Amino acid sequence: MNPDRTDEGGAPPEPLGAGSFDELAARLNTLRSRHGVSYRELHRRVVRGRRAVGNPDLPVFNTVYRCLRPGRRRVDADLVADIVRALTADEAVVARWRQVCQVIAGLTADSSWVTVSDELPADGTEFVGRHAELAEITGPADGERWSPVVIDGMAGVGKTSLAVRAAHRLADRDGVTVRLWADLRGYDADRAPADPLAVLDEFLRRLGVPGGEIHRLDPAGRQATYRRLLADRQPVVVLDNAADADQVRPLLPDRPGGVVLITSRRRLTGLAGARSVHLEALPWTESLDVLRRLVGAAEVAEDTEAAARITELVGHLPLALTVVAGRIRNRRDWTLRDHAARLAERRDSLRVEDELENAIGLSYADLPAEAALLLRLLAIHPGRDVDTRAAAALAGAGLRTAEELLGELVAGSLVQRRGHDRFGLHDVVRLYAAGLARDVDAASARQAALGRLFDYYRHTACRAMDLYAPHERDRRPEVSTSDVPAPDFADLAAATAWLDAERHNLVGITALAEEQGRGEDAAMMSPILNRYLYNALRFADAEIVHGIAIRAADPLVQASAHISLGAVYLRSNRYPESIDQLKQALKRYEAGGDRASWARALNNLGNAFDRLSDFAAAEDCYRQALLVHRATGNRTSEGRALGNLGNSAMRVGDWDKAAAYLDEALEIMLEVGDRVGECLTYGNLGTVREQQGHSAEALGHYRRALVTAREFGYRFPETEALLHIGVLLARLGEHDDALTQLNEALDLARQNSLGEFEVKALNGIGIALGGKGDAAGSITRHREALAVAEKLGDRYEQAQAHQGIERGAAVTGDTGTADEHGRMARALLTEIGLC
């Protein structure tokens, strides 16, 4: 009887309904059993099937085996499809399995976490050969060189090394200043392929586009901006490890000039004008050159036959040669013949046909136990690279020990050094080591290591945020210290640099902690990272982190996350969603009896109502919040509530009341060090003094706000201060100076997705142009303002825009248009109680 066959009756297992990769793997393994196919035979069928269609990505046995086992955070949908095809040969069934893979991936994907750089990776010294391919890629420039070059071939064949060498040669030769690189993660074992829109987002940031401007653009707008910025700049773009043509297409320029290099394990079709460079294993002469470069020409010359045998045993694959060379360097007491014999023995004893896995396995076997453990743990780290402190946390070791172990792994070519104190794994090494971690290390041991890593990241993030947002320290939870000490952040810039470098790891470890049952601990990262993610306009990351907290069991933790998410939606001009989140927070705080936090949520809700021109509702929220903040002694929130009440009084023209509120708010903000609130309040006080007829005093307030905002890099109050200065100068008849300030404010508003300031700047520019006698230009700007205000639902600014169009049309003699817009302005002002 075939031991692999299951003789249970009934229909074969279907993928539909599987809710996780573990459940899908179990059903897939049942399908294999029903067909009576052994794991080895299934592997052979998959390999034969891929060879038959010319797919060079031939999986090793363990890759196929692990696809049918539990414990995967991601499954390759193409491999699942090929397994099902090898079992059933029914394309309709294959399509169902692939679709379910994609559905599950959509629920758990981390595709928005991407690794990009505006610097090319270091050009490795081990690169040898590939002369013909290099010449084909870097030949003399012509008008068509912008068309993409796709370098394809199996894992470990040297695609990335060739792309990096070619990119450096082109960039150096042509004096290229724009260099972009991205890991598209097309074949990562545990992570979804990178979302091209997320890559595009990061590319735009590195091309100088602020996050707010990117957020304001739809996908087509982002792509158009990216292509416009690359035009005529001769860029070199490297898109490494692509899954398919659809993933790279949004990242391609559309004009001649520059070069795009794409690497992939498969031949990509459907890219217009793309040139293909297919890589096979190295010729034996170039394989020997690699060994000469890495272990020494003299040693190879002593026994060329043994050296040639080594190259043959590792399949002439560059990555395998690099790994084996690291082993040779670390075992100088062995001859080349000894190394060749050991490679042959391992291949025969393990019956491993894959030369790359054999080479990695042999070098891994030589590692001391502590170094081997660290390699396995690095492979299950949720990010793409780590520093020494994170490695120490994973290993449960001291910093000195972690440095030594990382050095040993780098020397053995199993870990790559990716910059100052940054270390990562080649995706093939990661796959191999992650498989070993699941096979060798108990689940409890792996979970403990990731727990130590989470504790380190959480503790260090708290220390960084103490410098980043010291005035909100009381809103962040007290967390336990980590066995690995946090870096000694010298200043705000150092703390911010750490947060920027570790952002992907922080989000990744938070999501992983929730997956592993530490949902309550993971939820603590929401208040810790809230201010950083908000100020940096990392709204996608904020939604992930706050979403985890909303799923926590503690209603007060949920409420805090609802406030944070409400603020994100408010900044994103998603007002109804913001109001819904803030009402959820209010309900939970009220049920939990947390009056102080309830008042903070109510204050934010007032801001949302204010944006919708519901001034009465906004003022009611602010008044109730102020009473609670005073009763609980929360001075920071008291100052903010007073400032909001002042702003509310300004909206209805009660300038004396506004002045009283704002003077009191400013006193508190100066006391507690709320510099953002200080900037905003100086600006509002300037408006009050201006309306009271004190123009010089008003201008002084506005300029203090501007200086303070620029000193601390606060874009929001900087934009508002420029706006105030411009509007006042226009009223004073200094129209040219006014337009300078207002256009700068408009640029900042658009760059940082500040829609409420964009509409005010447009209306202000319209007023200044009208004052200069440019009625047509004034009408154009007011019409732009009207369109933005209608999109935002800001009825007050809609009315201001209608009034501006009315004035311009009257000057040009278009009485019909003037009357129409005058009526619309009065109707809106009546609707919101201002007429």
C-alpha cells in the first residue's frame, strides 16, 4: 500500500474558506496525500513542469516541502499553483488555489513595507567575469537607453551583483546624480512582494517631494510626478528581485535618458522595449577567477584541479562560490582538496541536488553554535536589516558578543554588511536559515527571541520619543527596560534619525507581536509612535499600528488608538471618518471613566466640526473639554482647548473674546513648552490684532510664529504664518511682497497635504492679484480655491471664493457672473450663521 495515499472518501480538499496560510498548507498536503504522491515525486514534477515552460526558477526540495507545512507567514502563489497543477492538471482547480493564496495574502500582506535607497548598494569586490553581459548593458549611450534592461536567471546566479556593477559603471561614467534602488521582494519566503505604489512613494520622497504632497496625489498623479522629476536627469534606477512586469511598470520612466535595471528569477514579458539579459551559471574559467579573487591566486594555483572540482560542486554559481570561499578562508588548515571532498560528501549524504543550498549548508555547518543561532534568528526578523543592538536582543547576548558573532557571519559570507552598523541576509540565505529555524529551534525559543527584540524596539522607541515629543510624555505608557540598552541619543536629530532608520522594523515587529499573541503589548506601540508617524505623514504605517491597538482587549487602549486614527483622518481631510473614530473614542472613555482623555477626544472632535464649518458644535466641544482639562490639571490640553476657543471666536468675528482666550492660551503654552501650540497661537493673535486695527503688532506676531516654526521644523504653523503675513501685506497694499509669501504658503500647503491652508492661500492670492488690478488672474485663483473648498466641505472658504469671483467679475463688467456668485456667497454665509 502506498503510505502517501489517503483513502478517505468524499471530494478532494478545496482551498475556498481557508483563512490562513497554515490552513491552506494543511489542505494542500491533504490534496497531495489523496493523489498518493510523495514529497520527492511532487518536487520532481514541479521542477519538470517549470523546465517545460522555460521557467528558470527551479525550487529545491525543501522549498516545495515547506510549502505544505505550517508556520509560513507567506506562501508563493505561483509555487502553490505549480504544485496543484502537478497533482491535478486541471487549470480551473489551479486558478482557485491561486486566488485563495492571493486573498489570504491580501489579509496579511506587509507589501507596503519597502526597502529603497537613493544610493546604490556597494559594488562587491568579489564580482568577476560577465564581460559580455556587462558590455551589453553599459554600451555607448543612445537615445533609447532608457528602455529597461531585465536581468533574469535562477537564484544565486549573480543577477544583483551584475546589476549593481553595471549601475555603478553607468553612474560614474555619465556623472549621474539621481540613483535609486529598491528591493521589490518578489521571491521572499515570508513577506509579500513590495507594493509598487509604496516604492513609488519612497522614490518620490528621495527625489525631494514632501510626504504631504505625495499623499495628496492619486496613483496616476504620483507616477506622473515621478516621471516628470526623472525627465532629462539621466537617472540610474535598479529594481531588484521583481516578481512580474506589473510590479515594475509603475516605476519606469517614460522618456529617453538614463537606465533602469531590473532583476528577476523569471523572464518578464509585457514590458515595451525591454531588453533581456539572461544569466546562466558562470563558465568554469570565470568560476576559478572568483576563487582566485576571494581565497588567493596562490592557493588556487597550488591545486587547480581541486579548485575546479569545488566550482563544479557548487554549480558555478556566484553566491555559492562566495559562501564556500568564506569557509575556505576560515579553515586554512584544510587544503582545497579537503574542501572539495567535504562538499562531495555532504551532497551525497543529504541527497541534495541543489548546489547553492549545499554550499550554504556546508558553511552553516562550520559555524559555532552561537553564530549559527544568530543566523537562524536573523532570518525570522520581520525587517530587511538590523543593527548590532537589535541582533544582540534577538540572540540574548551582550553588545560585544553580538559584534563578534556578526563579524563571524560576515566573514563567512552568510551575512551582508549594508552600511554603518547595518546587516542583512541574501534572500536565498534567509530562506535557508528560516527553514532551519523552524526545524531546529523550538517555537517557544523563537517566540522568546522575537519577544526580546520587541522589548528592545519598544523601549528604545520610548527613549527616542522622549526627545522627539517631550511635552507628550504623559500620553505614552511606561514600559519595561530592555536587556540591551538603547542608544544614547545626543539630541532630537539623533532620535529622529533612529526612528527614520527603524520605522519599517518598528511597524513589522508590532504586527508580528500581535500575530504571536502579544496583542496587548503590541498595542502599546500606538501611543508610543503616534506623534512621530503623524508628523512624518506616515499615514499607512499609522493605520497599521493604530489598527492593532483598536483590536486590543482594553477599551481604553482602543479609545487612545481611535483618537490617533481620528487625527490621521482629520489631517488627511477624511472628515466623516475622523468624526466616527473620535466618537468611538468618546464612547469608550466615557464608559471607562477617563474624563481627561474624554476631553482630549472631544477637543479633537471640535476641530473636525470646525473644518466642516459647524462652528456652534465646535465651540460646544471646546468648552466642555476646557472644563474637564481645568478640573484634571492637564495644562497642555487646557492651553490647546483655549486656543481652539479663540480660533472659534475668530471664525464668528468676536475679536475681543478671541484675544482673551488666545492670550491665556499663549501663557500656558510658553509655560509647558508646547512649541507647536505656541506657533499657532501667535498666528491667531496676529489675526486678532489685525482685525482690531493694530497692523504692526499683528505683523510682529506673525513673524514670531514663522521664526519659531522654522526653528523647530514645524511645517503646519510655518505654512499658516506665511499665509497670515501674505494676507496682511495684501490688505496693506504691498501686493508683490504679499504674493511672495502667499505663493510660498501655497507650495508648502500642497507639499504637506494641508488642504485647509491651500484653499486660504488660493483665496489670498486672488485678493492680492485683484489689488494689483489683475481681475482675470484673481478670478482664476478664486475658482481654484472654490474647487478645493468644495472638495473639503469648507463652506466658509467657499463663500470667500464666491465673494472673490464676484469682485473680479464686477471689475470686468460681467454683472451676471458677479450677481450669481454674490448670491451663492450670501447663501453660504447665512447657512453657517455668518450673515
